[in-house]
Amino acid sequence: MAEMVGYARVSSIGQSLDVQLQKLSEAGCVRIFQEKRSGRQADNRPELQACLSYVREGDTLVICRLDRAARSVLDLAKMADLLRQKGVSLRVLDQGLDTGTAEGKLMFNLLGAFAEFEAEIRHERAADGIALAKQKGVKFGRRNALTEEQIGNLRRLHRDE
């Protein structure tokens, strides 16, 4: 018998899954897989992999937002292909997508491309910010445990030995 299976994810332990879990329950999900992990690579998310293994032909995988399941077009394409092969449709609540329709399939692929574009833009902005901070003399990383004087003394001792 076909069932509605949910997947919820947040990026860090400090974040809450409550809103997603409520939406998935209200959508009729019988089983909900959940995890608190970064979403950059789908292969590194054991609950997503368990969810994809669990769903069967006729089931519907339900997520709240597309970026909860895939952050790159490659991951999205892999997941879409797997679901298609298994005869499972995907429903994205916040974006109103349902891959059970031709329009839903098209929108699913377009939104995946936009999600990847957004992630790349965010990465570029962060890299630009870091480069600018370095130009202004901002130091990254932890502070030295030793003072310059202590380092000089250690080098002198080492050289003298």
C-alpha cells in the first residue's frame, strides 16, 4: 500500500526540526526520517539515504523545501532518477511541487538549478568577504599559544643545541 514518507533536515544541532515535523505530519506522512546535518552532499546524510531506501513504488516522498533534500543539481538529479526508477513521486510542500505531474517535474529541475546557483553565490560572497578582511589585516584561526618572545627563545634554544 502506498504511503506518504517525510524527510526533515536542519543544518546544525542547535536548530529545531519542529516546524518541518509539524508540516510533514499535517501533510499525512506516516513515517518521517529526520536528521541534523549539513546538506552539502546527499551521500553524507544517513537518514536521507535510509529514507530513499525505504520508499517503495507508489509512495510519495514529502519534504518541506527542496533545499532540505538537495543542494546541488547533481544530488537533485541523482535523487530524481532514483525516485523515478522506484516509481516514487516527490512532493515539496513550501514550493507546491509534485513530481507526479509534468509541470511538477519541470519545476523540480528548475528549482534545483536555482538552489545550486544560490549556494555558489553565497560561497563566492563569503570568499570575497574573507579576502577583504585579510587585506584589512584581520587574522583568521586561533590565537598563538606562545608570545613572539617565547617563540624566539625556543628557536634560540633549538639552534644552540
